[in-house]
Amino acid sequence: MYMMFFGSSVLLLVAMAVLWSIFPFRRGRWLLWINAVLFVGWCLVTFIAARSIGWEFVRQIFGMLMPMVFSPFVLLFIFAKRANWMRLVKRYAVIVSWLAVFMIVFQIPAFPTFATYILCFGVPVLVFFLLYVWEKWLAGKWNRGWIAFGSVILVVAFIFGSLLMNATALNASGDDMVMDWGGGKDLGMKPELDVTKLTGPKETAVTERFQFTAATKKMKVPDGSTKELWLFNGQMTGPAIHVKQGDVVEVTLTNENIEDGVTIHWHGYDVPNAEDGVPDISQKAVAIGESYTYRFKADTVGTFWYHSHSQSSEQVGHGLFGSLIVDPKTKPDDELDMVAFVAPKYIDNDGALISSDEWPKQLLKDTKIRLRLTNAHNKPQKIVLNGVPFKVAAIDGNEVNQPTDVEGKYVQIPAGGRVDLTFVMPNNEVRIFDAKDESGGWVFQSERKSAAPSKEIPEEAFQRESYGTKMNSGLDVSKGFDREFTMVFDSKLAFFDGMVHHLWTINGKLYPNTPMLMVSEGDLVKTTFVNRSYSHHPMHLHGHKMLVLTRNGKATTGSPWWTDTLNVAPGETYEVAFKADNPGIWMDHCHNLDHATNGMMMHLQYDNVYTPFSGHTHE
């Protein structure tokens, strides 16, 4: 609905600007009446959108631009019988209508500042004044052709200057970053904690050791071409870390030749802050020839993954990732585990399924299968499993309470997210594939020959919020929250690296000037996500698990929905809660890693924790 509102607003405002541009050269009220109808249509679209998805999604467009767009009608009414003033108003209408188009395409902010109000309300007044000065004292003194040419050059320069100005925000020092206390109070002086002291277990406690070397390697990718990949231990995907609950894991990382340095982040695993692998926050990036050791206790069962968090858009895309699987101490012997990733776009843009394991081509009837799928791509992926009813057993490593059979639906995995699908092998072929890669995926053959499983992509999506059986979540939110935050996602355009790019903002700011969310240990925190952009944003909070409370204002009704990577689609609103029980300075960012690179990152900071590093990670 939001995309319909935004797209309709752009089209209607452009149409009005075109008609206002014709108005000074054509006589006739029909142009005025058509524009009036378009304006009423815009108001109607806004009303429908506000009723459907809420005022929050339309206020920054309609609220800021409506006075500007409506002002020509008011002035035409006021000066209807004054010919000289009417000529001036018609020129004014041309300028402000195109200014409105510029604002909606390039500059509409999430949270209007004083400067934005000046632009939206002050500039039209200035334009009208300058036109009056021109009409009274300067008209006829310069060739109109030069004036028109100069006006076009001025408008282009204004737009290009705005794009360049937007780009400079990416190189900000972070001095304009503000601390957001979420309505709670700073509880005063506490003993300060250095993030480097928030470490995992001692070396003597280690039960499982791994040696990882990050290096470049040329390999064939799923489409058959050969590319230079960046890999851990030369494997695509990286070596699987498959341990049991209670193990103490040690991973020593050595950088052989990755130029920008490398780290390892344990995605979805709530390790101590010093083990989190975020450069310039919890450690320095591991330079060529250097090593770094991570240790943590594997106390949480489930499907997780690891990846580099240094220049992660490039490094994950080139292959620096792998699986982290933690089994319960007593695992069923009759369940067959299969681990796979949706490939990142550099390895395969169509989202091919890849695995370091050799999957069996034939399975015996009644074999119990658990497919552990992770999305290493930047975009949400539709996973289709045809030929058998299946259960969604876990989301992001969190088991679903009493899952039921799913048929005729696809399962969407957000970027960075994981899903465990379980089924019992029938006496026919079964096929799993990514909807963008219809000719790929895997076919599991049964004991007898049967018709090939369908390649049909279901139209209906699996809905997590109502799936499974409700139970106590273990997080009591009945007494309210210690802190409440709101994160509003928008976008704007900027010019850098020789082309126009999208920048992605949180509360109108780009990293490192995005707000710092401040908490105290023990706080119960609620965060509201509002996506007013046209793209999906899979929001990933390090070091904590989020409990989804509502989606688009409706409470979740199924099994408690715990997640660490929540996909917020365009026009969606989510409310989540978490317990601040893991002290540190934690990344909270969009896991479309291109979006993170272009501004959509922030930090969650405990009020007594500091970092000896720069404090500004570079993605």
C-alpha cells in the first residue's frame, strides 16, 4: 500500500507540474480544472493510504508538500481579476510544482528539520517575492532565451548540488550523533566496562578447536563460470562448525591475503561483546599476516552462521561465510541433517542453493529430514519445497512450538535469516529450490520412480506470526517497558563514485550520525520498526534475540516469534521486545549489506560500556 501511495504521489505531482508548465502559454480554464482534479485525487489517495497503513507513512510527504502544492490554487483565486498578478502567479506555479517533484524524489526527510521547513515553506515565499521583483523592475531588460537557459542550469545545479551534499553525510565524523535514551533515564555513574574485557571462556575450557585461514581463490560458481572468491580454508561455503550444546568453541582466524582486513561475526549467536567480530567496535580488523582468536560457549541450540564483518557487503558477497550448528546434548539418531545457503549475489545472482556437504540423491521412504537453510543473499528469498508436506521447525535457531504441516506455500527467508524445514521422505520425488532459480535446487529421489516434482511456485506465503501453538515466551511485557525506541526507515539519492546511488536512513540520519540507542543492563526494551522506503530491510540486532509482538498493529498469535533478523517490508510496522542482558556496544543494522554500507546502521550501547577503538565501524 505504501508503494502505491508513494508511486501515485510522484505521478500525480509530475502530472500537475507538467500542466502548470503549459498553463502560462495556453488560455483556458480546462488546464486549471484538470490540475484541481489531480490535487483532489492526491488528497484521496493520501486519505486511503492513511486509513490503510497509518498516518505515519504519509505525513512526511503529504504534510510537508501539501501547502506548497495547494498554494498556486489559493493565489489564483486571490488574484483572479488582476492580469499582471495572474501572470506572476502562473510562473510561480511552474516553479513550486517542480520544486515539489524535486522534494518528493530527492529530499523528503523522515524527521523534518528547521532547514526542511524553510525549504518547503520559505522557498515558495522567496520565489513569489523574486518573481514580483522581476515583474516590477527587470522584465524586458534581458533576452528571455537566456533567462530560460539560466533557469534550467540553476535547477540542474540545485539538484546535482543536493545529490553531492547527501553523499557527504556518509563521510561524517559522527559528531552529530545523538544518544537516544528511549524515554528512560541515565542511571548515573557506574563502573566503566571496556568491551575488550567482555570476553568468552578461558583457553583451558576449550573443547572444540578450529583453524580458519581467509584467502582468495579462483573457483567455479553455480552458473559454470570461474570467479575469484574470498574463502575460509578455501571452501565454498566455509568449514562447518558443528558442535554440541555445552561445548566451548575456539576459532583462530588468520588473514592470508584479504586486503581490507577480516573478522568473524557469529550471526544470531549471543556471544560476549569482545567475541562479536565488529571492527573498530570490539576489535581491530585482522590484517594480512595477522591472527585473532575467538572463544565462546555453545549454550544455545539451533542453526546459525558466521561471516566476516569487515567490509561485509564485499566480503560476504565474495564467500567469507559458513555454518554454525549447535546440536542438543541428546540428538535424535534417526534425523538426517542437511545444511545449505542461498548464495550471495556475486557468487550467484539468481540465489542458487549451495552447500559444503554432499547431499544424498536418493533417500529411503520414511527418512526424517531436517533442512537447515541460511540466506547469505542481500534480498529476501522465496524457498519452495514441493512434493511433500513439511513443517517449519525453527526460525533463526529458535524452535517453533508444535509446528503444523505446511503445503502449497513458499517460505520467505530474510537476508541473514535462517529456517529449519523438516519432513518425512515420501515414496515420491521431492524438490527444494529458490523461486528465482527454478532450474536449480535439489531433487530427492525416492525408492521408486515417480513423476518429477512440480516446479510451480506457490502464490501464498507462509505466515510466521500465526504459526505454531501459543506458549509462555519467557519475557513478561505486561508491566510495560523501561525504554521504547522508534526506528523509521527512509531513502534518498546521492551522487558518488561516478553515479547516483540510494542512501538508506534511520530516523532521517545516515551512519555514523544515526542515533545511539542507550540502555542499562536489565532493561526491558521495546523497538518499533517503520519502513517508509520502497525496499525490504532485514534488521539484525547483534548480541540479543528479539520477540516479535505485533505486525502492522496486530498481535502475534502463534508460537512465540523469537528472531535476530527481522524482515521489514515496504509499508510494514513491527513492534519487538528484548531484554538488555548482554553488556556491550552492539551493531543494529540492515542485513541487506549494501544498505548498511550506504547508511543503514546504528549501535545499541549499554550506558557503562566503552570501546578503546574508534567506535565507528566501516562497512
